[in-house]
Amino acid sequence: MSEVPPTVRELRLVVTADDYDEALRFYRDVLGLPERAAFSSPDGRVTILEAGRATLELTDPNHAAFIDEVEVGKRVAGHIRVAFEVDDSTATTARLAEAGADVLAEPTRTPWNSLNSRLEAPGSLQLTLFTELGDQEDLGDQGASGD
């Protein structure tokens, strides 16, 4: 069987935010996502922010509920949640909370050996911030990182 070359070059999550300026300030200036491009016209504005390497994580409802239970203690996320790997999830959680995000759960060590927090952020997005803590011998069947 011949291998088909990948056709997708970039994953772009598009968020429509009622308060565009607040969302831009939060994600660009507070979270620190560098601005790649910005466009405006009489019909509106858009800014494209770099978010590092992108992946698409698909989960079934049972595993999504398990992740919510680990990170927050109960089912809280909708069908979309954005996860950012950061160097220090504790400090980043505090910084984003000071900037207006609602902390749903402080950083918690997960069974897949990362330190994860959960926030409700501008644009009505639930965010998981995670910091990988390194290899752990017996992670069971949790997958690579859970996020």
C-alpha cells in the first residue's frame, strides 16, 4: 500500500469573541501568543496568533468526563476545550486569573503525569493549561498525556 502524503498544513482554531479587544489582549498580551498577522476592513477584524505546535485530540464522551473529573472534579467542559502546554502551569494559571480568566480548578497532578489546571477564558473557551512532569514508569492505559 502506498503512503498518502499529508494534505493538512496547519490546524487553526477560529474563535468568535463578542469582546474582540478583550480576547486579543488576553490571548496575545497575557498568555503570550505571538501575533502572526492581523487584518481589518469595514466588515470587521481578525488576528492570527501563533500557538506553537498544533494537534487535534479526539476523545469519546467517557474519556472527556474522566479528564474533567481529574482536572476539575466534575463534568464541566462542552464539546470543545483548548489545551495549552506551558512551562509552568501554576504561574500561568495565576497570571491568566489576574487578567480575568475564571479558575475552575487549580493545577492538579494527573494520572498521565502532568500538572493541569482549568480556566474559563475570554471567547467562552475552557482552557486546560498543562505542564509535562516527565516520564513515569506505570501510567497505565491513559495515553500519551491526556491532552
